[in-house]
Amino acid sequence: MSFVIVGYGRVGARTARILDTEGYDVVVVDTDSNKITRADNAGFDVIEGDGSNDSVLKRAGVNQAVALGGLTGDPTVNFAACLTGKQHGCRVAMRISEDFNSNVYERYESDVDEVIDPERLGAAGAKTALLGGNFNVLDELTEGLSLTSLSVPTDAPIIGQTVNEIELGDHGRIYAHGRANEPMTIPLPATTVKTGDRLAIVVEQNNLIEVRHTLMGDN
């Protein structure tokens, strides 16, 4: 399963690293030779060229990719890359700049699968850094809820419990589970949690620390 990342700046590099950690193949496209060198040194397949150009994206394997991220600092390039990705059957996510007004946002939102607002992404990333470990805030669903994932460490208190036995009260709900290196699915009530499992949870933002401690103990 491969992904094309157009733009190896702050957002693109971080996204590429996360995908690589999850075991996916990543191809990085950028016009900046220094960024291409950094991506190459990080172990990624690289294509130096304009990500808004169809021939460049074909060289990057867009016709075999499952998804494309237009993550440069230029929304025009990102949008063109995403349109090409859509033509080749990819799921596409486009980064916009912070100063875009709502009308422009809505226009792009109707043409791509996901619009990424760097301010929102940054807020979620900051929460991840503060929480630490394998507890990862993926996105903010509403003003009060976050979509969160974690990898279960060796001595987590929930190991050996079934999904039904994990008590989060009204603060959160486990909605997906997967064994290590396997896709996450809706868990059966009797599914037993093991080391290395991955869980996806909807959690109240004000209770992230408490839920983290319930699931991971002092890790």
C-alpha cells in the first residue's frame, strides 16, 4: 500500500514519517533539492519535480497509490496535485493556508476528500507531544471531543481485559481495535487486549489525561 506526499516541509515530513512508521510505502515529491535530499536520507523514495504536474506524479506512482497528500505551502499546487490524484483513483488530502476564508475552504472541500488546516493540525500535534508515549490525538471532532489512538505497551493495566471490561465511564468510547500490524475493525465485546494492540477511542478533550492513565497506567 503506497502513498504519495507532495511537499516535504513540516507537515509533509511529519506525515511521511508517521506513514513509514505504520509500515506503508511513501514516495515524496518536492521541487526543493534540499528537501529531496533530506527525504532521501530519511529513506523515502523521492521524485524531484512540480507536484502539480501530471507527468511528475505519474513518475511518483500515483496510478498505483491508494492516497495522495498535497501538503506544500502553496494551496494552488496542492489542489492541482489532488485533482490529479482523484483522476487516478486516489483518496486525496489537501493542505490549505491559515488565512483562507470560509468560501475558499468550502470550494476546495467539495473537490477533495480532506482539507487540512495547519492550525488545527498543530493543535492536535501539540496535544500528542504533551501526552507523550503511544497515546496519539489524531484529530478534533468537535469543540469537546477528540479522536485518539494508542498502541498498548507491555505493562498496560488493560492487558488481558476484554473490550467490554475496560471502563472509561462517560469520558470516552473504544470504537476500533486491531492486533499489531493488522487493520483496525469494530471490536467484539469479548475481544481480549494484548501487548502491541492498537485501539481507537473517541474521548472528551478535558479528560484526555485521565483516559490515558486508565488505558496505559504510568507509561
